[in-house]
Amino acid sequence: MRDIVFYFVMLHHGDWNKIYQSIKNKERIDEVKLEEFKRINKRPYLTLLDADYPDCLKQVERPPYLLFYEGDLSLLKEEKRLTVVGTRKMSSYGQQMTASLVRDLVSEGFTIISGLACGVDGVAHRTALANSGKTIAVVANGLDIKYPFSNRELYQEIAEKGLIISEYPDGVPAEPLSFHFRNRLVAGLGQAVLVTEAYYRSGTLITVRHALEQGKDVYCVPARADEKSVCNKLIRDCAYLVEEAKDIELSI
């Protein structure tokens, strides 16, 4: 069964819907192609059938059939895991609050999860690493593609000191919908979600929606009343207000 999952993930370049249809329809495996896929794949991976596959991801919408990874897989078993997300276009206030909160959170033993994007994601990962903390990045493309290019050095540092995971084989580029799909895993890996700065029409809201559907708490840093902040709206509707790290409590 493990080979079947691997085969269809490689055949369909990680496209969940196509993988599902192939397995559902009991399509036959081409043994020659299977051996070729095994030869060209250079990444270690977990399948949904493996004992080490994280239970938290089994609970997400459309759990990935396979996770390629680079780095320390044991981080998936860390007791305190917090997702930190937000806008790609940070203000100085957003950058300051993200760095300050993450610094204090890693000192309290939190593993920081984010999406390796520009903005809040990058600051969260960098701050965790700079303070000898643990961090996990989830990307929307094959692990051989360092996207965004501006974060290529950060990617390498996370691979060496943390963990990077993807449901896509090498060579698969990021597509707009891939980021939306990726966000269900960013939410799924954390026991709660912290939004440090975000605005309307932000992809952050997709991560928040997944977290709420998964029954997880959402925490937000407040913004000025005139900034049309997603954080302020979420605090009003469903999220907990955060001013310092001790405001965050996990249900473990």
C-alpha cells in the first residue's frame, strides 16, 4: 500500500484530488514507472499509512497522502506547537510584535510553525532560530524549489536546524491555489494559531478558517482602530487578544 500511495503522488505531482480519484478507482500501477519514480525521488517521506505520520494532520480537511521532508522529523512530536502567521507586507509594528512574541514563546518551549513566506512567516522562523528555538516550515511546492527566492538562505537554515515539509514532489512549482491548500497544514500542525498582523483579503484568513474548523483557538495582536485590521475583526468575532506571550495558553 505504501508503494501505491507513493506512485500516485508522484504520478499526479501531489495533486490531492487526482490522487484520491486514482485510489478510489483502483487504477493499476505501472511497475516500470514506479521503479523510475523511486529512482528519481531523492527525498525521505512519510505516507498516511506510516506510524510516524502526525495524528494532527489526520484530522485536517483532505489529509495529505504523503509528506516529503527535510530536517528533523522529531519536531512533529513536540509537545507545544504554535502556528504563527500574518501579512507579507508588515508594518514596523507588526515586525516588532512578531519578533518580540516569538522570542518569548520559544523561551517557553514553543515550536513555531509557519509557511516560509515573506513578512510575518519569515520573521517568525528567523526569530525562532536566532533564539535557539525550534521551527517547522510548510511549503506549497517541491522541496528543491527555494520559494520565495528572497528566503533561500532561511530555507537552508531551517533544513539544517528545523524541519521543512511539503506534500509536493521535487520539481512541482508553487501555484496560487497551492498556497491556499498549504494553509490547512500550517493550521493543522499547530495546537493554536497566532496572527500578529493581517489585513482584509489576506491568505491568513484561510489559515484561521481551517484552525477554527479544526476546533483550535486563535490569538491575535490588536491593531489601531483605523487600520481595517483582520486582527481587530477576529478579536471582535472569535479570537483571543494577545499583548504578550503569557496570554497564549494551549490545550494539551
